Amino acid sequence: MSANPQWDISRALGVARLFHLVCGVRDASVTPYLTLYLRQLGLAAPWVGILMGTKHLIAAFWAPFCAFLAKSYQKRRVLLIGSLLGSVGASLLMVLVPPLDKDLAYRSCNRSSNLSSVPLSVNLTSAPGPASNHPAGAGALSLPAGRSSGVTIAYDFPNGPGESGPETFHALSGYLAPSVEGTRFMAHVFLPPVTSGVKAKLRKGAFEGVSAARPLLPGDTLLGSPANLSSAGRQARARGLSLEGLQWTFILALGSVVFWELLTSSLEQVADDSIYEYLDFVDATDRYRSLWMWRLLGTAVGVCAIAAVAEQLDCFLMASGPRGVVHFYGYSLVSTLALLVSIVFPVPVCQRQEPSYRTVKALSLVWGEPRLILLAFTVFLIGAVASTVQNFLFWHMKDHGSSELVMGFSVALSLLGEILLHPLRAPLLRRLSRAGTLGLGLGGLAGQLLYYSFLWSWWSVLPAQTLSAISNGAVWWAVGAWIGDLATPSTERPLSAMFRGHFYGGGCSLGSFVGGFALMRFSLATLYQACCVVLLLWLALFLAIQPRLPQERKINYSRLLIVEASDTSDSEQGTERDWLVTAMREEHTNWKG
């Protein structure tokens, strides 16, 4: 241990790795599954898009402002502790948001019970008038015209593999189509306790007095399909829900998400700035570059662990409400652990006098450099397209019968692949150049989106996640190399934070808003195909414009200082070998050209 504990680098790095690992587990407990939980609350795609767009917008602009205030007033540790402490309670506010369907938890949590033998009694009565004037309420089924009234139906739910009670009930209500011939039938469903005697009696036959069920017609939709969930009004009518209930659920969810994000969005940036400046005091910033792997590793572990725990404990912790409350309880628990680590997190006591308004300088550098402008638009577009994957891919997997554990494994597969492929960063940039590497990332992302649009099973998403490791990694490798080449001294980190925060986060926000409303009119497969086309068009435009931009290269003297100087002499030949003289001559030549 060093004589001055303030500069114990090994201890500081150990605490920072543990903190990043725990924060990765913490974020993975909720963030990947948040849109799935909002869907289970009963919110349709436009409302989910608004919620997620607001969340990304706050993170993009509120986090840098809080980080600036914490540094200016030397309150970084207070902000770290306060953010973690507040997130413990803020995350639990989402559990208090009432779902639109009060019986949702009962139906989902009884999939472990034997719903394959639940009797369904339907009392049918005729009523004149068009069916459009009598919208069906919750639990009401309408039969096609031509059916005889006064028929009692006893339906034996199939107990096949991968099909649970709620899904079967939804399928049944899907092919009992609305009447179009002026006959209205109201179905009353009752679910008495099931006994062995009832099971034997029910399994003798199904649909007594009614002809066999017809297959789905082209115009019919399942209640769990994205097409049915794309319209808030249609969803409310199908479940007998009032518009007032929908508004309250959305308003409470929006307030919870905004309050939660205001408390937690600045945590990561404040922690990164603190450990970087701590290591910068002793010229050990090269060891800072490997800390990002620990956060990805924690995310990969947490996204699978919380899914496995949720499948076992969800119905025990919440008697009424949607599935997914375990994610928020796990988030609060891991936040408490991160709070303990933050007490000893390395935060520099004294601060160096650095140039102020570095973010403003970085922004002015972007507007003055055409290649950075093109790169900013590219990152913004990538964020907009990636938001559709982050928000609605789990919806797509859920519609194909995927469990949350498979969803978590798919995310972990891409994160672990990105870590394993990181040693290929330097060879790839050297062989393909920065433009070629960025083109590889854009092409890989477009291929992923096209693949997602043709998913045919719950496991078919896994091969595409290996491609995600290449596409996401290649994009940020090229962006990082370009920023390092074009940044002036003291602007490299602010410029990198601006690209990851403002541009990418702003793109995610816009993509969430647009994607939610696009899903209201089109299917998710169509949305992914449209995003694929947009990416390919931008890739062609990028490769056409980039070589025509001025290739003037700014000299980063702080990097040149660490280059070992060659032997110099008083002769003219020794002067030619001096790196500073050579660099200045090259800069003067480029300026004149």
C-alpha cells in the first residue's frame, strides 16, 4: 500500500471495477425489460415510444448538466450517493402504476396451474342491430352470424408444449370473430375450481352443439399480436377499458420514468469523470481504458440472472398487476449494494485548473470540421435505428413464444461477443481504415434489422446477436478513432461524451417517438425493413461523400510528446529527424495545399 492512500492506484482501480460491475448488473435488471413491462401494463406502442423517447432525451441533456454542477461545486460523491439512494425508491414507483387490465396478473400467474381443463361456459343471446353499435366488453366473445343461440359451450383448452392458458384464451377470442350480420352474442366466462372429476368430464368433448372452430381469417388478429397492440383505442375497446384508465396509467408511468431518470442519468458520467481525473493526477489514464469491459460484463450477467429469478418469483411477490415486478425489486437491491461501493469510490479531492467550457469548445470543433458533422449525423441515425431494436425486439420475441431468460441470453450474447472481439480493433482499423470499419458496422446493423423482420421462432434471434457484437463494436471503434484523430488537446473526452450522449441519445429519443407511432400503422417487421433500407441508403451516401471531404489532419501535440524522440544533432540531417520540426512542416504544407 502506498504511503499516501489518496493515490493508491491498485485499490482505486479495484473499487472502480467493482462499481462498474455492480452498476452493470443494476442497469440490466430493468432497462432491457422496461418496454416489455410497459406493454404488460396495457400501454400500446405509441405510448411506450413517448415514454422511452422522454427517457433518452433526459439522459442526453440532463446528465452532462448535472455532471458539470457536481464538478463545479465539488459534490461528486454527494451526487453518487444521492443518485443511488434515490433510485432505490424511484424504481419502486413503477410497481405502483396500476395496469389497465386488473385480471392480467391472475391470468399470467396461473400458467403453472392446470388451465388445460378450465371450463368455459358461454350463454348466447341474440340482439338486433349492428354489432358496431354494441362493442364487446371485457370477457365478451362474439360468434359469427348463423350460429344458433342458447348454446352452452364447454371448451377443453389444449395443453400442448409452449402453449399456456392465457395464450390459449387469447387465441380462442381471436377466431371467435365479431359478428357482421346484426346478431350479438355475449359470453360469460366462469372459472370454477378444477377437480379430477371435472377434468375427466371435460376431456370427453369440446364445443358441444357448435361446429368445429374455424381457422383464423385474414382479417382476424390475436390479442397478443403487435397489430392489435398498435392502437390504444382498439386495445381499450377489446378489454372493456375506459379511456380515463388509459390516461391515468400513461400519466403515472410517465411521471415515474421522468423522476427516475432525473435521479439516475448522471451517475455514469460523474463516476467516469471522477475515476479519470483521479488517475490523471498520477499519469495512469492508460489503465482507465479497460474499465468499460467490467460494465458490459456486469450487464451480461445481470440480464440473465434477473430473468431467471423473475420467472421463479414474479407471482409470489405480486398478487395483482403485471408480471415483471421482480425486475424493479432486483434493481433496488443491487442499487443498495452499489451505494455501499460508492462510499469508497475514488473521487479526487483537489482539482486541477482546467480550461472551462470544454463542451462548448468541442461543439464548436464539430461545426468547424465537415468530417465530424458527417460523423455526427451518422451516429444520430444509428441511435434512431437502434432504438427500435431496444424498444420492440422483446415484443417481437414474446409474440414468437420466447421467455425472458432467452431474451436476456440474447443480450448477453452480443455483449460478451463485443468484449471478445475488442482485440481485433487495431487490426481491423489498420486493414479497412476508419471509413471501411464504419461501413462494416452500418452494413452489419442493416443486416440485423432485415433478419429481425423475418423471425420465425423464439430461438431464431440468437444467430443475429453474434452479428450485433461486430456491428456495434465496429461502429464505435471507427467513431473513437476518428475523434482521436480530429480532436484538439483537452477536447477528446468531451467530444467522445458528446457523440455518445447528445448525438446518439438524441437519435434514440427521436427514433423512439417515431417508431412508436409508426408501429401503430405498420407491423414491426415492416418497421425493421424500412430501417434497414434507410441505413443502406445512408451507407451509400456516406461512402460517396467521405472521400470528397478535405483530408486535413489536425496535429495532437499531446500525443506527439509521448513519442520517443529520435537522435538529434546540430547538423541539418539531425534537424530533419526532429519530430517537432517535421510535424510543423507537414502542418504548414497541408495548410498551403
